[in-house]
Amino acid sequence: MELVPLGPGFGVEVKGVSLLDVAVDAEAYKAVRAAFETHSLLVFRNQTIADDIQVAYSRAFGPLELTKLASVGANSFYSRLTNVGSQGEIVPLDHRQVLVAKANALWHTDSSFKKTPALASVLTARVLPGEDGDTEFTSTRLAWERLPADLQARLKDAVATHSYANSRDQIHPDLANAEERKALPPVRWRLNWRNPSNDRRALYVASHAYAIDGMDDRDARQLLAQLLDEATRQEFVYTHKWRTGDAVMWDNRAMLHRGRPWDYTKERSMVRTTISATDADGLGEVKPPVLH
């Protein structure tokens, strides 16, 4: 296996090992898992892309998350991110699937709004619209390490509230429907996540976060915005330009990402699988004390 550096201090292209290798070979999994823990972002090129291969690869890393209701692929292991409707048509620009794509252009980490957040996501390219539709990534582990020591101390035990509706409301007030709001109530997580395999911490923030325990709402939103701005400074961002056959995996404990716009009149279809975090991944530490 060869690892080729990609981003500014994070991310590697994995050569010599395929998704299927990892799914069926314990030694291949061990090597790729070590690369994941160290580099946070893995890119595989020229893969045989199929739903069953993607699921088998993803399942090697932990339990798979079911896609939430009202998503394309709901109640399955696949989230289909596409602007193609059920009849094979390109949906209009005001369609929910396009609005979801625009919401995904906010900096976020997957599933921080769920009762069980995500360890990792795997995204594969199925149909590409051309040159546009890149995905940007940045390391919140490196962002944490850039923070002054006094701010790290202040944030070490701080707790933020995350909500699916908070990010969707920034795009359209009806994007998160009543059923989704009921099924996905706000959740609270510590503002940093320690990786138990290497003892390195990362900021745990996202566009889903909007409040911090013990802080005035306006001050909390201002601080969260400042933390996002620091983490996503352009010099610290890796831009992935998709090719057919690409598979990208990232650590949701230590990464932010966002999709970039494309010509929404052209088809773009991607498939994401999401691996749930467990206590072995440090989940227990990121859980805050229970409020009484």
C-alpha cells in the first residue's frame, strides 16, 4: 500500500489497495484503518463502484447508519445525493433535492445532529456533471491545535447544541419538514473530540451547531462562527475534484466538509454510506453530562 499526501497536513490517496480488498482481507483493513486514524481523509481512485462493495467496505469500520427519513434512500444504508427525480428526470431548481445540495454547501460534519453521531462517511461518484461539484475538506484536528492554549482550556469541557433544522433553516424555512424536526430533536455534544487511538483532539463544530451551554445565544453563535471561520481558512482546505471511480472516506470526528455548486440542470449522482461512532471511537468522552 502506498499513501500519497493530498491536503495541507491531512489526507492521502491510497494506492495498491481497493475497497474490496479492505472488505475481505483483515490485513488490508488494518493498514487502511491506521491510515484513516492518522490522516483523517482517504481517497481511492479507479475503484469498481457498486452499492454492495461500498457497503461491505464501510461495514468493516463499524455499524452502518440508516439513512434518515425524507432522504433519497431513506431507511437503507445508502444516502443518494442526486438531482435526478424518481422518473429519471432532472428536478427543477426549486426542488427539495436541489435545496438539499445547497444545504450541503454549508461547512458541516455528518450526523452531528443525531443521537448517535458518525465516525466516518464514504462517498462515491456515480454520475458527474463535468468540472464543477467539487467537495472541500478541512481538518478540525489541526484547527484545534492552532487554537491558543487558553481557548483550548475554555473549550475542553464546553458543550454545544446541534440541530438538523438549524442548518436547513439557513437555506429555506421549509427544507426541514415537521416530521424531520420531530424525529431529529436537538442534541448536545462536547466541542472537542479526542481520538483514543492517538490522543489527538479535534474541534467538534458544524453548521448544525447553534448554542453553547452557559452562554448567551448571540455570544454562542458568534463564537461558533469564529471557530468555523478559523477551521476553514482557505489555506487549510483541500479541494477534491471528482473523477468517475472515486471513493472518498473521511473522519467525521476530525473533519469538516462541504459540497460546491454545479450547474443543477446537469445530472450529478453520488452515494454516501455512513458509519456510526461507538465508544471505541471516543463517543463516550464527547457525550456531555446529563442536564437535570
